[in-house]
Amino acid sequence: MDAAGSLRVGPDSAGADPGPVAYARGGARPTVTDANVLLGYLNPDRLVGGALRLDKARAEAAFAARVARPMGLSVERAAWGAHAIAASNMIRAIKAVSSERGRDPRGFALFAFGGNGPLFAAGMAESLGMSRIIVPPAPGVFSAFGMLYADVEHHYARTLNRVLAEVDPGVLTAEWEKLADEARRQLRSDGFPASRIRIRRAAAMHYKGQIYELTVPAPDGAFDGVGIAALEEAFGVEHERTYGHRAGPDEPVVLVSMQVVGQGVPERPRMPRRLRLGGAAAAHAASRRAYFGDRGWLETPVFGRGDLATPRRGPAIVEEYDATPLIPPGWRGRLAGEGAIRLEREGQGEKHGHTQDRANGASDSAPQGGGDRGSDRS
């Protein structure tokens, strides 16, 4: 709670040590993980496959003393409030890369990864008006997989700040080639042969008098009058897509900077096309009580990812080693291609049937709301 007596989540993190109160490592301040244990979403006996046992009683005592009693709430309502505030923080991060950039999140599927992303995804999607979620296999280590496959990039730029129509095309060609040569030299020193080096050009521009610029791809090769006209048209299209309008042909376009991205494409490791999918282990309960806000406590089936080969309606909890996808009431989940889980909001699939599976990332970094297992917000 803050000085005004309001419930606050973050930005401080309890980290992995001492971690949440439930870790029983000396942490005293309730965290989001403690809240999710109290809400029944996380199994205290099976986190990371049972390697980490959580002390639910400690978490409950901490929430009662520090949050519930001071606010006059039950422990579950206090935990639900913490869960909702954490989701709200992540929703703001998604809006920053969608609606605040002129993109309607309802036209996207929410891509939920990280240790916490799949647990929060459905509630976030509802608030954003989204109706579909994709949870990839091994979501808790999704970013680590990405590091194995990611290209090495070096970024270079030269500031120009000149009206595009007044720039000599030959100057543009020469300057972009200088930047590209610098990128190639760096990538060769990184160990990449010429066959694995890629060069991309871009240009940051704005209309004269504007403060913020937009960056668009720039064509390869030598520039001439046609190339400059094409670059100006690409900027106009991007401006209209982002802001809903474009200026007339007489409005000067300013080339703020010329940019080059040099990519080194590594030899990528071979990965199994489909990860082995586990079902619910017989050793643990097939269901448990979980709290869903105004719906209260509901007996909630527990599944493994492989069990979703048969579509399941919420409420349901999917227990995995590295994450806990949650299917709340009003959602259904099924196994899709490559072992991904596809969640759909009931009654919304047909309405948004045209929606493309583009990704608004519920990232596994804490500010975007995925969160690794070893850290938490308090």
C-alpha cells in the first residue's frame, strides 16, 4: 500500500532472492506471485515441476496483515486487486505499442509468453477487446529460444535534416553506401561471411514543422529522382496509416536521418518441429478451487498442454514446467499447430473471424507483463 492507502503493484521487484513471501526466503512484502498462489492459479506443490515449493500460509498471513486488514477486504479480494493492478500495468504497455500508435488491438491476436504472460493473457485481452490468444510451446523460455535464433544487428545513422526534394540523389546513394560499408566491416569482424550479411536501409522523415518523425524502409541501389519520389510516397502512406491522414503534395517532407541496419544471420540450431506435450500428471489433483473476481471461487479443472487436444472450456488451468496458462470462464482453449495453445473468447470467434494472428506481445520482461519465474513485483 502507498502513503495514500491505495494498493500499488511495482515498480520494485522482490527478485528471486528473497523473492515472494511464499518462497520462505525472508521476503516480507506481498507480491503478485503471492497473490496468484492465494487465488488458486499457482499450485504451491508443483511450481517448476515441483522443484520449488511455495508456502501458501506465509503468503496468506502477509496479505492479511499488510493489505487485506488495512483496506477492510478479505484476503482473496486483496489478492484479486493485486492481480488486477498488475494486469492493468501490462495493458498500458500493450496500448503504448498499439492504440497509441494508431493500431486497434482488436484486430490482433495476443501472443502470450514468459512465465506470467499466459496466466494474465485472457483478462488483459478482455480489457483490450481482443478475442484470440496464442500461447507458444515452452512459453517461459520463449525469449531464450529467440536468442538462439536471433540475428546479430548493428545500427548506423547519419543526421541530415534537409527537405527531401532538395537533396542530391547522388549524395544519398554515397552516404547510404558509407553506412553500409561500415556495417559490413563490423559484421565481418564479428565472424560473419559475406553470404550471411544482410543490409537494410531506412529513412526517418517528417513533414516540415513537425516534431516527431516516422521511419520507413528505403530502396536499395543508386538513387535518382524516381527513388526520391518513391521514398516520399512511402512516408505519406505510413503517415496516413499511423495518423489517419497525409498532407498535400506541396507540403515539404524533411529527411531527418539516413539509417542502415546490418544483419548477421547465424547458423541456427536445429530444433524439434514439435515439442513433447505433457498431460496432467496423475500424481496431482485433477481440479482445485480458483478465484475469479465477481464469480467467486470456482472448482477449476487442471490439465496439461497435451490434454487440450480435446478443446476445453473455462474455467481451466494448464500446468506446465515453465508457465501456467489460465483459461477463465467465458474462454475456451485448444491445441493448435506446432503445439501452441489457442484461446478464444466464447461468442467472439465469428464476430472477429477476419482477425489476423498478429502478435501484440505480452512480453516476458516485467514491464510488459510476462515475467520470469524467478522475479516478482511487490
